[in-house]
Amino acid sequence: MQQTDTPGGGVGIEFSEDETEVYIYFQDEGKEYKKENIFRFLSDVDVTTGIYEDVIDQMLVEKQIGKKYLVAESKKPVDGKDGWYEFLFSTTVDTKPKILQDGSVDYSEYGDVPFVEEGQKLVIYHPAVESQDGETFQGETIVAKKGKELARLKGKGFNISEDGKEYFAKHSGRATYINDRLVVDNELVIEGDVSLTTGDVSFMNDIHIQGNVLTGVKIRSEKGSIVVDGYVEASELHAAKDVVLKNGMQGSGKGRIVAGGSVSGKFFEQSTVESGGDVNANAIMNSYITARRDVLVSGRFGIIIGGEIRAERHIIATIIGNMAEVKTMIFAGVEEDLFSRLMLKEKEEAALEQELQKIVNGINQIDIMIEKTQREDLRMQKIKLIRSKVEKESAINVKIREKQSVMDQMSRANNAKVKVQKVLYPGTKININGVMTNIREEANHVEINARGSVIEVS
């Protein structure tokens, strides 16, 4: 509040910080106050509009010394409001599997992303609300904060109304809003089982099978993921992204899963799994598992028995092996010499760089000759060299990506370990970065690492 000098004996006047409110108060009990004097006091400080006469009447009746009364208000500024999007589907779906009390994982709701129908309204845009400037009693403008309009949503799989305020699904599929992108992925939904009767399934995007996948069929998603609600028998599943089995796979020695992303399921038995990410399960039995990152077998009975398990980083399980000492092979890290492989990639990149430089020099020389002679045949030679230059640059980019892939492998292998949270049984062979050890005695709560050519069990 800003206090002014008293314009008349016994009366105090204060302005609010933004000078849109005026308060007055009585200072002297022994003085008689009149309405016309108060109006005069207000006029002396240029307050002639927005006066609450009824408040002044109340003051004169109450005559409370020191009590401040709001007797006048000018036009207050009204800030605008930014535009905002109202999403008509859940954008915060947690697709992570649930961890149960025993430490095992419940995959029953894993992969559940909202499904929308073609033409379904997805988003409503609420435009910005305009601001209204205020004004002081002296007629000065008080500028209000303006509301900002938001840019249109980016993404794919939706249509926008002509006024830009409503978004509709272009086709049926799974709707997500991640990293400021609205995406409706076209998804193939199969309500029942997939069997030799229904035939193989091949689809460009996500595939959701609400039944079982029976023996002998092949399921392929060229660019998306595969989710199976039921059981999977001796069949083949190929996905560019993730594979999620809400139950598990009994492969009978013929079942196979290949995924560019991670693979998850309650159990894998007599199955082969190749994952570009992690493999998550509650049990793995007599299976051949390969993971680019980790193999995680969780739960009180999270067990690995038999077969071969390979991961470039971590293999973590509650139990590995059993009392019958079933042969179980565990490989963490990598067995090849990644440093030599990296050196080879660098050598190949350097050779390509030299070839590229020769081409660039050739183009520069032709440019000089063209400028001097204007020969048409030189222009054709230049075009050929430019094409060669683009090819070499593309080949160099491939080598750079290959080098990065090897370095990523090296990073994972440097952290390779096997962790057993309860029991590690004899009959298990563990190989970490090419260093092998045979487990001959039962061990509890162990972590196994390789230090050079030595296996450390702690």
C-alpha cells in the first residue's frame, strides 16, 4: 500500500501498489466527519470515478478510528490465459509391468496403451483468452499480460478440424502423447487365437493378439511390437520393436522370438529368444536366450535352469541351476576381441576418408578446368565424381555407426556381471568376457565379475 499525505484533517488515504484501489480511514475520534468533505478529499487526489458511496455512508455510521475502507476502484487489468490442450485419452499410461510382493512380475497389463477407433475425438484445443488492460485513476494504462496461443500438435495418425481446435483419429490404433508428439499407431488386433487354421500373420505396425499363438505359425511386425495376451506355443514371433507375452512361451524346442527391442514374458521354456534390448521373465527353463543388454529373472522363484543364457551386460536371477545339477550355461559380456574390431573399423574409416579426399580434389580440379575451357565433357565427369562423393560419405557414416556400436558393446561388456540373489547351484558354467569358471559348490547371494583373466566371486 502507498500512503499519501492527508488532504484534510483527521482523514488518511492510501493507494494500492497498482494504484487501482483507494482506502481511507479516520484518524481523530474528536473530529466530526462529513460526506462532502470525504468526496473533496478524494477529488484532491484525482479520484472522481469508481467511488463506492455506500462504503462511505458505512464509514460515517461506524466511525471506527484506524479501520481502512475500500472506497474506490479504478479499472483493474485482467491477464489473458494461455491456450491449452485437453486430452480425451490417458497420456500417462504406465506400461511398466507390476512388481508383485514376492518380487515376480505381473505382465497381465504390460503393453496396455489406450486403443481408439477411427474418427474418435482425441484432443480439444482451448484458445488463449484475451487480456484486458487496466487504468489508474489518473488515466494511465496498466498493461495486462497477454495469453499465448500454442502451436498445433505434431505427430501422425490424426486429422485436425478446419478451425484447428479438434483432433480426430485417422484410423483405429493405439494413441500416445510422448515427447510432445501425438501418435495414433495403426494396430492389427486379433481377437481370438492364431493357429494353422487362421494362418501366419504379417503386418507393418503393432500386432495385438488377444488369444493364444499355437504351434506352427509365424507372426511378424515389420515396424512395430507384438503383444500376446494368451500363451505362445512352438511358433515364431518377429518384431522390429518389443515382444510382450502376458503369459509365457512353451516352445517345445522350436519356439523362437526375435525382437529389435526388449522381450518380456512370465516364462520361457524350451524356447529361443534373441533380443536387441533386455529379456525379462519370472522363469527361464532349457532355453537359449540372447540379450543385447540384460537378462532379468525376478521373483522369489525367479529361476534359470538349463540351456544357454547370454547378455552383453548383466544376468540377474534369484536362482540359477538346481539340485540335480542340470547343465546351465551363463555368458555375460562378449567373447570376441572388441578392441581389435574397433581398430579395424577405424582403419576402414580412414581408408574411406582418403578415397573421399581424392574425389574432392578431383572435383576441385575439374571446376578450375571448366572455368577455363567450358568443356561439356568435364561437366559430365564432375557429375560422376559428385555421385561417388555421396556414396563415400554414406559409407563413412555407416562406419561411424559401426564404430559407435562396438564402443557401446565395449561399455556394456566392461560392466558385465552375473548376480544370483539366492542360490547358485553346481553344474552351472559361467563365462564373463571369455573367462570361464565351473561352479562346483552351492553358493548363496553371490555376484560374479571378471577382472582380466580372473573370475571373482563375491
